[in-house]
Amino acid sequence: MKIAFDAKRITHNATGLGNYGRFIVNSLAKNFPENDYLLYSPKPGKESNRAQLIQSDKIKFLHPTGRIYKNHPLLWRIYYLKNRLLRDKVDIFHGLSNELPIRIERSGIPSVVTIHDLIFNRHPEYFKPIDRKIYNFKFNRACQHADKIVAVSETTKRDIISYYGIDDSKIEVIYQGCHADYSQLVDSGVKSAILAKYGIDRSFILYVGSIEQRKNLLLIVKALKEVRKDVTLVAIGRRTAYTSVVEDFVKENNLESRVKILTGVAHSDLPSIYQSASVFVYPSFFEGFGIPVLEALTSGVPVIAATGSCLEEAGGDGSLYVNPNDHSQLASYINQVIDDEAVARDMINKGLLYARNFEHKLLAQKMMNLYKSLV
């Protein structure tokens, strides 16, 4: 088969939707090398992102040709891409990031769209009104016109049905796995060097994710006041305006020596940091899936996450879950994991077992089965 993808996020996004796209293409190309994987992107994007794809002559990037579309890549991606797909005689098209080209439904090419979350509907307070309107238009249109919808969690599937009136039979839940690096045990010497590189020298709680209001880093900082003094917090992620709210609280409560916020951490350094953490905490108010939770489980780290969205799907029954507004409950759980080695070990073992549900081969097979059902 010739399988085509909207690859803009693969080439342009270092995290999030970019990681999802690279995971899908890598998993399929490794397990089903007999197919051709055509990645359509309006521009080449970042070499560091493209380099994360496996080396294979079955994976090919395609970009706009001609002056008009080179100068107007958005026009190419939204309107012209359908014609390019027809010219290239693709068998199926997969929109990896919540949208499809205009009139793809008139092309005769079967289409799949992955919907990651509808947080802008669940929590409109986190989004500008114009952004909500644009997202709703694109996501709803894609759901209505796609032949099949991939939801990244049962939570997202329920939201698609609720907000867009899509029939249950049109939606397939196929989870995302995480990068294989997290399952590889890092040498102790390498871990020590990485920790020294970032000035991490004590037992620490780890958080990985954007530093934004929805992801609720402040809850961990508040809980830290009730955690023993030799434990620190390491938060890794992109800074937003919310970061200053967290930092103000840190200063007002004299926690500067116990909180370290890092940005720009290399992906290659993350497995070492994950595997060195005492506990991973992800108190987000709402997620479409929560890939950092799976990264932590795969790294052999106990996980504490928040109730209220899909994080129980990502973390399984070996993880602990807290009310995202209750910092004292979170502190109690952190202390329990850090102080009781048996509890931590049991959580690690259950987490590693649960993470097998997200192995690349299994998820790739589910995606390929979906494609074959349409072609």
C-alpha cells in the first residue's frame, strides 16, 4: 500500500503531536516494511525532528512544488494536497493531527483522522475564543468527513461522540506508545553525568510537560511544603506565562533551593532523568492521553497522576491518582512512595507490566488493521 500522512507536525513539532506522528510512522515502517509511507509537509521543518524517523527507503518526504505553493504552504496543505494525493495514487490518507485536507471526501481516497483531545470544549477557559472557533471547525469537519476516526483514549472517544454526534462505530481507540529509549536501562555512569549536567544532586520528584495552567505544576509545588526537606522537584517543559505564577509561589514560600525548572532539555537526556527520579507526578486537570505518564512507567518510575480525564488509562491500576485540587492528598501520596520502598517497588512492577499494552508492534498492528479495513 501507499500510505500517506499529513506530516507537518512530524517535521515542525519537537514534542506532542510531532512525537505522535513520528511514533506512528516509525512503528508502521518497522513492522510493515512492505508498504510505502509518504509524508506530506508544507516545508522541510527541523532536521532534528526528521532525524528521529528510522532510516528507510520506504519513508519519503514530499513538499510543495511550484512558486505559488512554496510561497503559500498553508494553501497547499489545506486545498491542493487532495490533488497531489490523487496524482501520487495513494491508497489511504491519515491526518495525524486533528484535521484533513479540504474535499478529501470527494477524492475517493479513504481517509483516517486522529483526534487527540477536545480540551478546548471541555475547558474553554484555557483558550482564546478565536482559537476555539478554529479548532472546533477543523476538528468537527474532519470527524464528519473521515472514513474512520482514531481516538487516542476512551476519554477522547466519548468527547467526540458527545460534542460532534459521531456514531460509536466510526471511532477506533488506538493508544500511542512512547519512544523506545525509555525502555532501555541507562548506564549508571551516564545517568550521573546527565544529572550533574543539570545540577540535580538530590532525591527528586519529576514532572515533564509544558509549564501551563492546565497541567497544574503549582499543585506539586504546594505539596512539596509537606514533603520531607531533602526531596526536591525537577520540572521539565516549555515555559508559558503561568511559569511566573509558579515561580512567585516558590519565592514567597522560600522553596528556591528545592524547585528546579528546566527548559530545552535534550530528548536524549530524558531517559536518564526519568530513571533517576524517586516518583513521577502529573497532576494535569485534563489530558487527551498523557504520554509522560507512559514514559515514566516504561522507565520504571512510580507514577502519581490526577483524576478527572484519561490519566487512569495511561497509568493503569498500579499508579496512584489524586484530586487535582488537593495538594495535601498529593503530599501524602508522595511521602508514601518515597518512604516505603515496598510500595514503590510494587508500583514499579505493576507499571512495567501495564506498559506492555503500549508496545510498538501491538499498536502498529491495530493501526494497520484499520487501514486494511478501508482499502
